[in-house]
Amino acid sequence: MASYFKTPFQIGGESHFIEVKVPKVDASAGDNIICCVDVSGSMAGAPLRNVCEVLRDIYKRTQMEYGLFTYDTTANTSRTIKDVENQDLRAGGGTSFSAIFNAIQGHLMRNQKSVTFIFMTDGQDGDSQEVFKQAIQKLRLTISALPKSVTVTFHVIGFGDVNSNFLEQVRKFGTREGLFRYSTESAELQNNFNDMFEYAMSSREFTLVLNGQTFTSSSNEDTVGFLINGMKIDSSSPTEIILKSSGSETKLPLEPMVNVRSIHVVHALNLVSPDNEESVQAIRSFLGSIVSVSGTELMEKLELEQIKREIDDRMMEYKKLFTEMKMAQVPEQVQLKLNALRHDATFANVQRRKKLDLRVSKNVDYFRKTDISGILDGYRKSIDQDGWNQIKEQKSDWVCTYSNDDIYEIMRKTSDNIMCLGILIERNEQAITSPTKGLKLISVSNTLISYDSFITAMNFARNAQQQENTNTDGGPTYGQFSGINDTFCVVGQLHEKINAVIPLYINHEHMKRIRILEGIWLGYMFTLDSYGYEKQQEIGLLKLLYDIVMLRTGTTRNQQIINEFEKVCHFIIKESTGFKTAYGEKTYENYLQSIHGRQNNTYDLSIPLIIAYLKKDLQSALIPVYYGHLRDRLHQKVPEDKIKIIKRLLYGDENQIIKTVASNKDKASMDINQLDPDFVEKSYIDYFHDETCQPIELIPETKTGEDRKLIQQEPDVEYLKSFLQVIDPELNIAVPLEIKNILKYCQLDENYVENNLDYNDLRKELLLILFYEKVVPEQASKSTIMTLIDDSIQGNRDHSVTFDITSEAIRVVTYKLLTARTLEGFAGLLRKYCPKRFGPIFKEVLQKLVTLPESDLSDTSGKAFLNREKLAVLMTNEIGYSQVYTGDVGKYVWEPSVYVDVTLLHKVLGPEKLKEIRIKNTGKIRFHGYRLSDIPNRHGHCNSNPYLGR
């Protein structure tokens, strides 16, 4: 059947859209596909490697040995894509298009059946024009001589420096025009090749004949659409069309479309290609007027919004290219991109279907393979009599309002039913892709309902609603979120609305059921599809718990029920693999640890807060969450006088700034031999954690910088408070309501943050946030941020301090480094006296550590063990989560150099420790990196011929 309507838009003139229903395409229909891959020398490296990766993936998924023609100056037609399963293709030589065209011509003469070629090239032809033209002529003659039932299609992929006109010519070689993709990056090439293959495997070409005119289109759906321009279609037009596909020809009646929906209009608009900036603007303007109407199915609404986004994105790309064309003569690359853009709508459909279907199909496949019923039945059979007796004691507290079954009867009767609590939520489309943002809690009931009873009641409500809508406006509302939110509900014991349920812990055996059924009840809650589960929904559940806690009624029964839901959520954060995978094993700890963990957080403040509450670790999380809130607010609205604020935080009030004067000390300020060694080391531990601290001077130093501002040692608390008030005038020092509310719920001091805030720590956090606009680099930390900013404003302070490096100075500092009893003290000394990670002191310490007497490697105490740890610190530049060196000098790790006997290092550290260090250093820039053997590396350097750079 074919139906038509006049499009409500007139872009380039009056048009009509014809939609034809066609049989669903079989995924295996496109089984005669041949890839023609350019393997000339310019394809070497990432481009050819990415193409091979796609071909490998296609073979792995389909197990089909599709043809693979490769060409450089000659063509090879003997391969299939299976040949790259274990080995990449090799690139080399020039490019001969005549060679591949002659190979294709020979193949068509030997195999006269329909075929799709995916033709890929990245270069210009190296043949003479005469040879080139002859090859094209022979190929065209061969195609024209094929039986009419044989269709030949050339889809083209261009990469890099290719000729636009030539590729357009190749695209039109076949009996049908092919599609075109173009890319300048190897990663794009991989995506384009994959899209083209997916399309070729699943889509069909259609030709529509109306009034003697032909129109072409393609589809992998159960409908195909045609945009008819310049032809009047009405009741006086022919009532029949001819549809051709794959050698078949069908006559179909053509009727006006009775119910033109928004999805039909957007499908028609998707076929419009703009000719200039004006038509781009017209398309975008009309696009904004297309909206879903009441009664639209959820999946149709999602498809509508997806296509609208794709059209808008494509129009923006068109606008960019049209602008480039107006500014100057059209460069070849712009023309290539424009040609490719005209085919984007076709590929967007393939990609969209994959995205929409992937999750559900994956979960369906999982449920089919997993014997969930067997697992649950095994759980029920494993409960002994004492267990059933304990469950029976809970009968009176947990009774389903709908079935009147108590928890004992529910667990006895079936193995796959659970007790839940009814709630009312408001869903929006984000619930599918962003579970923490797509659900809004409206109310929490006290209605207990088993999951089976809930689903039965919801199905009954859905059927009743559908029947009612059919009798009134002709269309059901089920599937549209707004319809479900407003009317599609069941009624609780106090006649309250319920449209979702949350499971309750109740007992350990019941929780085991909840865990196994988790994917089903979570999928339904967030997507209204029991197969719609995705790991992020477990994080969304925590957000729901936070909202429930905030909406509590305060009654004893309500609190009892919430506690049971809390236990379910506690189990999820502690035991669920899905949650740990989605949220990250160390995400919470990293969030509390430093700004580096907080800046990676993509969830709102309620998530770390509720995790801390469930872990009974709330107070540890309050200040980090507060800092996270400040970061979000300051990034949302960056202060206009940011630089002035940074300087104020760093140096204090302009009228009270203290400046340095040049000094030259012939000796250290005090005799360190008279000081307690622990006191000296403590000063360097403090210096390691905060470089603004002044450690005890071991050797004379000269300050050459005059008139240099000094960093203010103590924070200006009043200024900090006034600054925080500006961030959020309605809140006391900008403490967010999320924190206040959770403190109130836990019956803790609501002013906990204000009363426990370390203003010096806050100053450093604010400096990190303000100084780095988006991402704080790993080498920046609270221990270094003030000196890093100071260096940025006033120049490197190391250049203003010099040491008199005498043999006595080397002896004194080396002794302190070797006798340091803590790694932090050792690192503080290194920062102070070896700021560049080389020099006489660094060399002396290194040699002493490596040549110290060997000891039992199993000994994990004493001086030898500490020295091994010091060597590890030198080689990894890390102590726990902190870097020893920061800034440019902290970007690399150190490994054995010319000063070190590598064999002895191996003995001192032991093979296991050395292996651990090398694994930790993998992927990082290395200062030196030689092996135990004397085999040169790829640069010719080895132990006997070391690299002495840097």
C-alpha cells in the first residue's frame, strides 16, 4: 500500500511525500558485497589498520566471507574479508584505478548477478589518461550489457586528498547511484567504512514510477519514503504507482494519507537537501515547528526527536560549508564534504536503529541465555525450615495491598515475585539515556504491592486507557511519558496514584531475589520496558533514594519502609558489579581525596552524599561535596575579575602585601647539628605538603629576586566569606541545600560545614578551581598550587634562589636525604635541593641508595627497606596519590641512567619490585629507560651508550 500527503513546507517549491509499506528486509539479504580497498603506500599506518579492524569486526559478527579486492598499481581479487582475521593488509606502491576497474569488469563478466561494491581510495590515479579512460569505458559497457534483473551499485568512500568529480563519477557507475562518504581522519574512515557496510548489508534500493517519472530511495525499514518535487498529486492524479526493487516490480494503489503525524512530516523533511544558506535557514525554522502531539507512542516520539536533532546537526554542517564556499573559491575538500553531507540522512537511519535497538536486544539475549528461573527456584529450595519460620514472623508487617498475600505467601507461592513500595514519578526522555536526570519523584506512598500485582494492574490500566483513547481521539497514550505521568497509574490504598515501584529488602532471602531480578524492575522503572536495563540506572536509583529521603513524612511506618529500601541501595553500592562498572570502583574515594577526582564527577551532589550516607561515612564527604558544589558554581559563571581574585587570595590585601629583598647568606641561619633531626625532617614534611611553608635551611642560599611579592601565609577569612557570599547570596558561605537537607535528615548539626571548614584548605581549593578553567592537571595539587600560581605571575622562584654547592653542602644534604625516616621528608628535601632532578646532590644520593649493602628482600622493616622505597619514589615520582615533583619537571618518570649500575639496582630492589615499578611507569614519559642487557634500543642507546639528554 502507498499513501501520500502534501508537505506543509515549501522549500524549493511544492512537494509531496509518498510512503510505501514494504516487507521487512532480512539482515542477510546483502550477501553479495565486495570491498575494493586502496592499499597504496599512502594508506600505510593508521588508515589501513582501521579499515582492517572494521573488516575483522564484520567477519566476526556475520561469519560471511565477503569479497575483498585490493589494489595499488595492480589488483588482487583472490581475497575475502576473512583473510584479515589474523593479519592486516600491507600498503605499498602507487595507485592505478584502471587496474581495479579492469578487475571489477572481469568479475562482472564471470559473475552476472547483482552486486554491491564499496569502493575506497585515498589518492590520485597514476595511470595515463588514455589507459584510465579505456578502463572506465570497458566497465560501463560491461554493466550496460548485463541482464536487466542484475543491479550493480558502487558506494564510494573518499579519504584525504582525492578528486571530488572522479568519486562522484564512480558513485554513478552502476545501474543505481551509490552513496558517498568522506573523511580526513583515520578514525572517521573507520566509522565511514563500518556505516557503509551496515547499510549495504541491510538496506534495499527502490524505484518508484509515477506519471512516467522515476524516483529512487532506499530503506532498511518496513516502509520507504519518496519526496516528489514539481509534480501535482491529488484526487485527479493516477491512483496507481509502480515500485521496483531487486528485479521485482509491483503495482500499488496510491491513496491520500489519512492520519499525517509529525513523524511523517519529519521523514519528508529529512529527504530535503538545501542548495544555499537560505534554504538551510528555512529547513531549521520549519524543523522547530514540528512537535509531538498527545497520544504519540514513546518510541515514535524518541525517533522524532532523534531525527530532528540529526537534521539540525546536518543543517549546521551545511551552513558551515556554504559559508566557506562564499568566502573563497571552493576548495576540493569543501566540495567533498558537501557531497558526502547529502547522503548523511541515509546513514543516520542505520545508526539510529542500532542505538535504539542495541540495549533491548542485548538484554533479551542475556535473559535467554541466563537461566534466571532456575537460579531463583534454587534459592527458594535452599531455604531451610528455620529460614521459613523467620520469614513467617514478618507476615504481619509486609502484606500486598492488591493480592492480600503477605511476604511469606509471596515467597512460598513463586520464586520470581518480590515485595515493593508504590511511588509516583514523572519520567522524561532523559530517563532512557541519563537515568539520574530523567526521573522526578512526585510522592511516596505507604502502599505495599508485589511486583507481579503491580505489572498486572499496570497492564489493566494500560488496556483501559487505550480503549478509552480509541473511543475518543483514536490513539493510545501508552508509550508517551507525559501521558503515563498524568493518567496511566494504578491506585494505592489511600487512593493515591502509583506508576512505579521500588523493591524492599525485608530479609536476606528476599534480597537475593531482588538482586537476580534487578535488570527487569530497573529496566521497567526507567524505560517502561522490562528489557530496558542499563548499568547507569543503578546510579539513578541512588538519586531516587536521595529524593525519597528528602520527601519523608516522618511517620514511624514510613521510616521503616524507607530503611528497607536503603538496605537495597546499600547492597547495590557494596556488591553490584553493574554499579561498580558504571560508577567506578574508586570514584567515591577519588571524589573525597582531591579535586582531580571531583572534576571527573558527572553526577549531581546527591550521588556522593547518598553513597556516604549508606556507607555511614557522611561527615567525611561533606567538605568534598561542598568543594564540588563551589567548583560547579564557579564554572557555570566565571567571575569577571578572576585574576584579581586569584591575586587577592594568594597575596592578601593590596595595601598589606609584603615583598622580598635580595639577601646573601654565607651560612645557614642556624646550626642544624644542634637541632633535633625529627624537628628538621618535620619542616621538610610540611614543605612537601605545602611549598609555602619555610623549611629549615641546611646550606647557605642566596635570594636574588628583589621586590617579589610574598605569598600570604594565613588566609583572609573575612575576604573568603565575602567571596563565598557573592557565589550564592541566598546561602550562608554557599553551602548547598543538598548538604543542609541530608544533615537535617541525619539529625546532625546543619552548620557542620561552616563549623568545620579549614579556610586555608578552602583557599587552595578555590585557587585550583579559578586558576585552571576546566581541568586541573595531575601535577597541580594543594601542596603546590600557590607556588605554581606565584611562578606564573612573578616568574619561577627557583631562579631567584641559588645554593652554594660545595663538597660540604653535598655531604650535609645527602646525609639528611639518606637518613630521612619518612618518604614525605625525603621528598621535601628532594624538592628543595634537587629541583631539576639532576645535579651533584641528586647524583650522590642516587649512587648511595643503589650501592648500599644488600639485604634480605623479604625484610619489610628497617633502613634497607626504607631505602628501597626511596628508590621507588625516585623512579615513579609518586608517594601515594602525591607527586614528588610537579610542573614541567614532574611530567616524566625516572629510570636507570649513566650514573647507576643497573645490575646492582636489580639486586637492591629485587625483580618483583622492579617489575611493579615498570608496570606503574608504563605509558609515561621516561627520563632514561635501559634494560638489564646491553642491547641498544631503537635509538641506539643502551647501558654502554646512554642517552645524556635533559
